[in-house]
Amino acid sequence: MAKDLYEVLGVSRDATEDEIKKAFRRRARELHPDVNKAADAEDQFKELNEAYDVLSDPQKRSAYDRFGTIPGAAGGGSPYGGGYVDFEDLFGGGFGMGDIFSSFFGGQATGRTPMRKEGRDMGVGLRLTLEEVAAGAKKEIVYDRLAPCPDCEGSGLGPDGREITCPDCRGQGRVVTVQHTFLGDMQTSATCKTCGGTGHTIENPCPECEGQGRVPDRQRVTVEVPVGIRDSQQLRLSGFGEAGMHGARPGDLIVTCRIQPHEFFERDGDNLHARANVSIVQAALGAEIELDGIFEDEKVLVRIPEGCQNEQVVRVKGYGMPKFRSESRGDMFVHVNVVVPKKVTKRQRELLEQLAEELGEDVAKERTPFQKLRDAFN
Ligand SMILES: [Zn+2]
Ligand SMILES: [Zn+2]
């Protein structure tokens, strides 16, 4: 029996979006693997993540309220909007909710380097079909990031809060310690743990973000994918990466386009390659055949020339991919596959025998018992 999603988050059924968000953060803090050592902490964290995925999305939430089932659950897999988004490992760790929580709960402050104030860039991969690349597409990306705290608008200050010079390092960001050794006094300097190297701390910090000015949150952003984009090409969404500390500059979201292989077409730059079957007669006499184009309902007329050979390539100008930032299109290259019939009827055999006679060619005249039997039925 699946648990009630509202119970998982610990909110009432009429909770506002804001209440759901806050409940999620509170529970996530309690369950985070760094804090919670219970054996099933990770499962609970996942469960919480799934509940939040549904209840933070107005459409999914209303479907859940009406039907009591988790929308899209049967499809399985990714909580990130239909499985279109992959987290890219651009920065050597990927970005899952767990990583975001780690960096939120002091993951960065424990390092040797001073805590950086600016938000980091984040990377996601966006899967696209070739049709979407041809027509251009608007895609929603759902991802988790450290977003500006809504309660303090990123300042990190609580009610009556203010920024003060760090008392431990007197604003230097580093603390110098002297060790007395038999070689003499050794001076070592380390990042100040109290302020994480920033040189100041906050008196009366915002309780929601614990003075960071940012909170883990699930974001939805719609990106417009330009027509004709290439695989691995990147789109930069300025300011949609990790939020900075205390309102410092946010990072960007870098979206790497991942174009899925197509069932019929192979893309080569702006050109498309396709295969087409033609009969031996069509190949010999020439023909006009119709193929589906890359656009919905587009038909491409392919002129098979007289005497066309197997593997011959027929070029159809202007039916390739639309070019990036251009009005024109590439070409379509049709690779011809001449199909020899595996079976012929009695009548077809007679016609082919006549053709052989006309060409002065010897063909097998002997009929196998099986062929004779089949002829009798034709
Ligand atoms: Zn300090
Ligand atoms: Zn705050």
C-alpha cells in the first residue's frame, strides 16, 4: 500500500505551495544521509523526493487529488519531467538532490579553499528528437538547485538580522595559528571555519536558509531550442544555475543538447540520409517514389533514374535539415536498395522468361516439384 504523499511531507491536503516547499526542506534536512544514520534514511529521502515531485507540480497534484494515484508512475523512472533531462557530469560530481544538500549543509565550508560566494554553473543534458530539432521546440527542464531563499530574498538575514565582521578572523577570512616545534615556531594559516573565509557572519540569520541566502529547490524552466541545433551544442541560461551566497551572483544553467538517433534518417551536418527500396523494374525503368520527410506530413518525391543501380545515391535538394540560424535547408540523400523478388507468380515468370529471351540470357527452366505445385495453384 503506497503511502499518502501528504503524510510523507507532513502537510494537510489544503497546504499551499509555499507550505509544501517548506515542509519538503524541513524533512529533507532531517533525512539527509549526512545527518540521519538510520538504515532506511536513503529510502525515506527518495520517498520524500517523489512526494515532493508530485505535490510541487500543480498538474500532477490535482491528478493525484482526483485519482489517488501518482501520475506517470507506471512509466517509471525519472522524477524529472518525463525523463527528458539527464544530469550532466560536467563538474565531476553531477547534481542530484543529495549533492545539493551536501553543499547546502556545509559541504563546501569543510574544504581548504574559501567558501565561494558566487553560485556555480550547473549542467543538464536535454534529449531531443530529430523532428524537434527540425521544427524547433519548447522544452520544460525540471532540475534541483540551490535557489535564492524566498524568505529573506537571498540576503540570509532574519528579522533584525545584520551582517557583522567575523569575530574569529576579524574579517580576514583566514586564521593564523602558531605551533611550537623543535624546529622553531611554525606558522600555519587556514580558512576561517566560522565564516567559511568570507570575513563576515550574520547576526540573527534567516531561519529558513540558516543565513545562506539560498535553499534547495526544484526548478522548472522552459527553454526554446532553436531550429537546426547540433548534437552537443550548448544553450546557456544566464542566472539559472546555483544561487550565490547572500545574494551574490548566481551561476548559469548550461543545457547540452543530446539528439536521439532517428528511426529512418541519419543526420550528417545539415543533410539527411535515408534508405529506400525499389523493385528491379523500377530500378531498370526509373520511377518516382514518395518518402516521408522530417517535418510532420511532409512528403518527399524521389526520382529514381532509369538504370538505377543498387546502393546508388539519389540526391533530393532542399529536403534535409533546416540550417541553424538560416532559412535554408540541407539536402536529402536517398540510398537505393534494389529488391529482387523472392517469389514470382506463374505470369511473372513468363514475363521474365520473355525478357531473358529478348536479352539472349539463359535462365533456369527446370521447375522443381514444389514450384510446379505452386504454379498449379496460381
Ligand atoms: Zn572568519
Ligand atoms: Zn533566507
